[in-house]
Amino acid sequence: MRIPDPERGQPHPTLSGAEGFALRRGSAGGSSAAELVARYGVAGRVPENALPPRRSRHSSKASYQGVLRPEKVAAVLARRAERARRALQEIQAVIADQLAGGLRAPIGALPTFRVEPRPDDGWPGGLGLQLVLGDQPVAPAGDMLQLLHSIVQDFGHIPAEYLVPAGRGLNHRRHGGAREEGEAGAPPAEFVYDEWGYTRQTSRKGWCRLRERDIAPEHDDFVARTRDKHRPALKRLYRTFEALRGEDKRLRREADGEDPDIDALVESLADRIRGREMDRRLYERRRRVERNVAVMFMVDLSGSTTGWINQVEREALVLLCESLELLGDRYAIYGFSGYTHMRCELYRVKGFDEAYGASVHARISGMRPQDYTRLGVVIRHLVGKLLAVEARTRVLIVLFDGRPDDEDGYRGNYGIEDTRQAVLEARSRGVHPFCITIDDEAQGYLPRMFGATSYVQVEDVAQLPYRVADIYRRITS
């Protein structure tokens, strides 16, 4: 810890206000701050008789030399150290997901992180630090080196508990949790996508890396409890979707039919008055049309959905699945989250060809909040899955609770513009994206992302299970 010069009265650069200590020019009597910290330690208690005498604020004599509050200094330093620990562990989590599949380690053993010194004239003493995972040196990313040196300045070394990845990390990848698609023992399949760079106005080639995982299932009675809880609503939805399944489509501007097409007749008479040839297609008729719809549900599993938002999301999916099974539309469900552009994650809940049975029930129950919200790369990936399904109408429904947000700057205009670009790409390929949100500030950014008529805001979160099914009926009929 760097101690300020008591003659200059400068506070510690990381402390301010009541949380630190203030030093002022004063008399030569009493102990200096440097002597006190050296004698009693930053976290120790300073005896009253060791502090400079207090003087009245109204006294005409010189002000006291200073007041040292070591408990508050220690508390602030502890909070800073905790922030540094979390930041380093998050960086290690990303690195672990990128490299762990190709590391060499004895069977049954996990590769671990360590820090090694290396010559570097750019750092004090000509000595730098190298982070190593297993047997592979890790290339420095962002402020990682600065963070390592800051921790060393605080502790004199990197504590062992700082060298453990956050979240799932290496242990999760090798010993269960969310399971990547692909053969057992093989490196997980990784998909690489471009991302729209808003500031550069050009695509960042191969910028995002996405992996597909299966939700860790929870075999409980969540689906049964949801059916019981929403039984009256389910009965209404059953009637609505049953009618939708048997609904006739009205064909307009036909050469013959059961009823006149009033709009076509008015336009034809107007053409006749202007001297143009009248259109003879003046009738409308009804025809039973088989539904040929494929729908992809893209569900937000970011950390902001923790608690009852996650609960109502899962209940909404149960009501949708129950209704769609009656309707007969093909549908799939994927959750999404991730941490930076290097670790975009997609969680399979139900595939298009998968039956709505016990396995899907368990995955819906197992859906839990994860990390951040990076929409563009997930939209691009799911559009590809939709295009692989033979259907006349393909719809992508995005269910999320707020703005695009990720740790590496994917927020604000950057996140909004990349999502908008992904939506435009989807429409150009024949997919119809639609967004359902519970964010009460959605009108400030969703029209830009999805278009003024391609989103809906659900103001009451508790109504989400009922509204989602009703919205689905409207946008696919």
C-alpha cells in the first residue's frame, strides 16, 4: 500500500471521503501516518494515545496533524481486492472455456491456472507476469496484466483462491453440468459468426464463438404444478387454438366465390370511371388451409431474470407447449446467455423433431439464469436452424427482459445496432422475427431493433404466461 506524504496532505489514490483518511499540514508533534501504519498495520486498531491530539474547530491554534481510520482503510481495500478477485476469475472462466478442451493433463486430473514471472522491461524491475493454464501460456487479453500486477502489489503474490475460474469453469466442463452437443470426449462443436461493428460500420469477421449445450434437467413436478395453477387459462387456450386449427382462410380477389369482395368491387368501379379496364376478380371465398408453420422460441436466460421472472418465463413455455401440441405447429425452444463474444452459449430445451415428453419437461424445469444478453449471434444461429426446416412460414419469437448487454462492451448503441442488423438479415432470408419483452423502457430501443410493429411489451410480468400464448396466436394466424 502506498502511503501519502504527510507534509503534502495527499490522500491515498484509491480512497476518498469518510472511507479513507485525510492528512493536513500541522504541527510537528504526534506520529505520522506512515509511522502509524508501519507500527500497527492497515487492518489493526490504533490506540487512542498514539493519535495526534484533537483540537477544537474553533481554536485559534494550528489544526491537528491528521486522523487515521485503519478499519475503514482495511474495509475499502478488502472491497477492492474482492473486485479484483472476481474480475480475474471471470477472465479465467472465458479462457477455460476456450482452451480446456485441448489441454494435456493426467487422466482424472484437472489442468489448473498458475502465474509465472517473465522478463518484461515494461514493468517495474523488468519483471512481468505470465498466466498459464495447464501447459499453455495464455495470451494477455484486455487489462489482464494490469489486474495481475495490481493484485501482486496488494498481496505480494497471486493468492491460490484467485486462480480458480468463475462459474462453471474447468470442473464444470469435465464433470457434468450443461452438456455440449457432440461425441463424448470430443471437443465441443463451436460455431463462429460475424458481428456488426456499429462504430466501424462494418462486420467484425469471425468475432463471436457460440457453443450449444443441453439444459441440465430437473426431474420434478414443475410442469404438472403449472398445469394445475393455470388450469382455467389452459382450457381457454385449448378452445382458442382448436378454433385456430380448424380455421378457414378467406381468399380475396377471386374470379368466382360465395361472396362479393367489396374492396375489389370499389376499386374496379373507380377504374371504370377513370376509363380503365375493370378487374373481373370481384369475389371472395373460403378455403381450408393446412397450417405449415415452424416457430423458434429464443428465451433470455441472463442473470437479470433471476427470481420470479425466470419462474413466469418457464410457466409461459409450459402453456405454449401444451397449446402448440394441440395446434400441431412445429416448434423448438432454446435459451441463451454467455460471457463476452468468446463464450456465447445456447441451451437446447426442445428441438423441432423432439417430442414434448418427460425429457423436455425436465429441461424446462431446469432452466436457470446464467450470465449476459448477447442477442445478435444467437439470432443468426437460430435463423440457420429455422431455415433447415421445411415450412411455408418461419417465425422467430424472442422472449427477453431488457436491453442487449454483455461484459465486453456489447451494450448501448453497439448492442442495439448489432441486434437490428441480425433481425434485418433474418427477414432477408424469409424468417419473421418478433420480440416479447417485459422491460418498461422498451419503447426507447425495441422499435429500432425489431421495427415498430414487430414487438410487444407485457407490462404485468405475472400476465406473461397468458399473453405469450395469445400473442403467438395473433402473429401466426
